Amino acid sequence: MKEYKILGEKDTRSGFAEGLLEAGRENENVVALCADLTPSVRMDLFAKEFPERFFQTGIAESNMVSIASGMALSGKVAFVGSFAAFSTGRTYDQIRQSVAYSDCNVKIAGSHAGITLGEDGATHQILEDIGLMRMMPNMVVINPCDFNQTKQATLAAARYNGPVYLRYGRPKVPVFIPEDMPFEIGKAITLNEGKDVSIFATGHLVWQALEACKQLEAEGINAEIINIHTIKPLDGKAVLNSVQKTGCAVSCEEHMYNGGLGDAIAQLLVRNHPAPMEFVGIDDEFGQSGKPMELMKHYHLMAEDIVLAAKKAINRK
Amino acid sequence: MKNISELQDIATQIRRDVLRMINSCQSGHPGGSLGCADLFTALYFNTMNAAPETFAREGRGEDMFFLSIGHIAPVWYSALARRGYFDIKELSTLRQLGSRLQGHPSYHSNLPGVRAASGSLGQGMSVAIGAALAKKLNGDSNLVFSLHGDGEVEEGQIWEAAMFAGANGVDNLISIIDNNGVQIDGRCKDVCGVVNLKQKFLSFGWDVLECDGNDMQTLLNTLEECKQHAHLGKPVMLVMKTQMGKGVDFMEDNNGWHGKAPNDEQMQNALSQLKETLGDY
């Protein structure tokens, strides 16, 4: 398989920080709003360099999202930031009416997404956010996989005209996407070509999928690894081309089965090319406190879990 | 500039439009719409610096208006049409399939004059603050107006917005509360203790004015006063006392007419109380 070197260990939220800073330098209409979590969601670099374009709303996420809508309809590119649980779940109605339905150029930044938020537990570990945002007409949903891709995704979101949900995480994870790898919203990236099974992964699980690919290769199984960084709009062509070749699929995400990447792929396959499919994700339950990697193991989100799912999918062909 | 008598005539025609629109589709909210007909007339025909002919969403170089209580869309649509944002004939399409005049205002349907959707209550003050902040960033000294209901202030987001605007001195914002004292389930004071609005906003760092919102001369004077209070470091709140259903005797101060359409007989009775001044659409 194609080799991906670990270039370091960094959190994806720091990729957001650098992307937002660069977006601010690129376009003077970029503004950022935060609800009392500025260093945590990594809006600090932007706030320091552009204090006049940074707005502290206090712990009032609904107000923050609607203010962003008013700024966007006045011509600004407005980023709002909070933990993903609050920037999506708490403000669903504001995003729906004032952002998506009102065609506003607002970027919803959801940091600390998924189970790897860790010790804070289920109140903060949103596992439904991809589903919530995917259901909304007019919304783009992006879940980048490492520091470099998050930086690229943030810049791409700033350049795109329309509502975007940008989901990223808290812990340090391997950096493996080369800085110069092209990033295009809605365009999947084939990380390894294979013929036996298509493994579609998003966010932190992309690295786990590459690890799974190595283990499968050792057992003579040739897996195709596709990084779906944009869950909506889904790169349907890439998904169908791959499954038509391999005959089965596995989806991998740090999210509920319901509403997530797996749901999106399954819907596409059922309509166009029915094939055996397995899901690696969380099955209709809330998370709990723990260390990020402990939780990844506990909820079966590791490379070995992807290996088992891949074999199961292959056996069902 | 129009004189008082001309403005009163416009308000009367707007009231007729509201009743005919709602009767025609047998759906909509006449009570608050009638109560705010004087305000919309004052804002669009006197107070605001607005450019109907060249309407642009970004609103640069002009005053902007946001309706937070989207259910009184009929009065807004009528004022917009009468002011020239679109043809008055389109008023007949309210709430019909494919119409730009959605039941609650929508930017999505491309109706000139509307910049954001509203209907789910409590969001409009925040949206207006965002537009006001953008004006400051753009060096645009024009104002942003928003209209709210006294029932609407039961929404928590209103107080998030009020706290933010006060703390940040959003002084190019003039928010108005339609203080008619009633909401769907009864008197606001009984439903959830909506009292002392002036004191509440003063304590949040706003400049607060009060007036009778159904007396045109008082309204014009007070809106001018509000403008004089702008750009002085504080957001401006106008608590405007109105009567729900104003102008139609059997609808006045009656929360039963919050969201009920008049039938043909009731409409004829109502129209007989309101002179056709500019010609019906």
C-alpha cells in the first residue's frame, strides 16, 4: 500500500487556528465570533491579530449565531466558534432560520467534536452533529482528518460562499496529509487504491483506516481507503466508482450511525448500487468520561475494529 | 416629506391591505399587523433612509430594518409594496403556493425589502446587532431598526442580545417593542410576567424611550428623538404602546384576533371602518 509518514502529532483545532488566521489575512471581510471559549476552539490567533474583527459574545451561542447571520447578510464572512455540542445542538433553530434558510455566509466551527473530547463526558461529546447539519438544506458539512487538512478545509470554507459546518477535534493526533495535497470541498481523496473492499473514513478515523489497511494487507486483503472529508455534498461519484470495483463497503466515523457518513453512503448505495456494507461508529448511545484513546477502544473505533468490519463486508459479498 | 394627513391615509390603506390579504387566503395574523400599521408607515415613509428602487441585501449607505416578529408579515409586505419595493398587485398572493410573500418573511423567496427570515421568535435583535456591527466595520453611519413583540421578550435570546448590545455599545441600533400587552394565550403579564420593560432594558445598558404607537404625530416625533439618541454610546429601545387590532372595533385589544382570519362578513364590517385612501390592490 501507499506509505503515509507521520509528520508529527497535532490537534486538528490548531489547524483551524492557522487556517482562520490565514483566511483573515487573505480577506478583510472575514470576522470571527466566539462564546467564551476563544483559546479552546482556537480562535485566539485570529483574535490577537485582528481584534477589531473579533467579537466576544459571552456564553450565548444562540445570540452569537444570529449576530453572525446579520454580519454575513451585510457582506461579511462570519465564523462562529464553540464546542461542537453547543455550536450545532444548542443553536439548531438559529442555524436553521437565520443561516441556512436565510442563505447567509456563516461558517459554524464545531471544536471538540466526537468521543475524543474525552474526560468532560457525554454532555460535551456530541455524536449527532453531522446528522443535525446534514439534514439542513443549503449546508455544507466538512470533517477534516488531521492538522494539515483542517487548515486547508478552513481556508476552503472561508473562500466558499454559503453556510458551512466545519467539525474538528480536541486531542493531538497523527499528521499525515501532506501540506501540498489538494483540497476541494466535495471532492473525496483516495489515499490507497484497492480491489477487495472500499473503506470510507472521515475525521480522526482516517488514520485508523490507514492502519487497518496495513493489517488487512498483511492478511492478503487489498483495501481501498477513501477520505471523505466533505460529508455533504457527498462525492457520490467517488463512492460509486469504488464500490462498483470492490463490491462492498465500510464507513468509519466518530459519530452515531444515525445521520452520519455511513447513513449518507448507504442511502447512495441503496439507490444506485446495492452492496454489502458495514458501519464503524457509535450505535445509538451517549458517550462517557475517559481518555480519548480509551474511549476510541471502548466504542470500537480503532483500526482493529475496521479490520473486522472489512472482513465481515467481504464475507457478505 | 409627507404630511400627517397623508401618512394617516397610507396607514389606513395598509390596514385595508392587511385585512384583504388575510381574508383572501383565510390565514394569517391580523391583530399585530393592524396595531403596527402606523409604525410601518412612519418608518418607511418618513423615518428611515431607505432605497426601494435599488434594494440590496447588504444595505450599504442606507438604514436597514429587521422584523423579528415574522407573523406580522402582512403589514410589512403592504408597507413595502406601497413604498415601491414591489408591485402592490403581488399582495394578493400572500401565503399561496409559489408566492414570494411567504406566511413568515423569507429571504429565500427573493422578496425585495426582506433581508432575513423570521418567524421562529427571538432571533431578530441578534441579527440586527450583526448588521449594526457590520455597519460600524464598514464606516457606514446609517442605522439599523428592529421590531419585536412584548410576548417575544419571553424568548431568552432577546436577553442575550440585549446584554450584548448594552455591553458593546451598539449605538447604531434602534429596537422597537410593540407593547400591545397581549399574546396568543392571553395578557403578557399573566402569561409570563412581562412587565417593566423600560426598567429591564435600562438595566441592560440601553437608552429607553416610550410612546403611543398609534398616534402618528407622537410616533414621528419619538422616532426622530430615537435617531437623536443614536451614536451616543448606547443602543436605543422604543417601547411603543399599541392596541392589537387597531382600527377595527371588534378586533381591538382582543387576543382572539392574534392569528385568525376574518371571514367575508367580518371583513366587510372591518373595511367599512377604514376608508380606501390610495386604492385597493
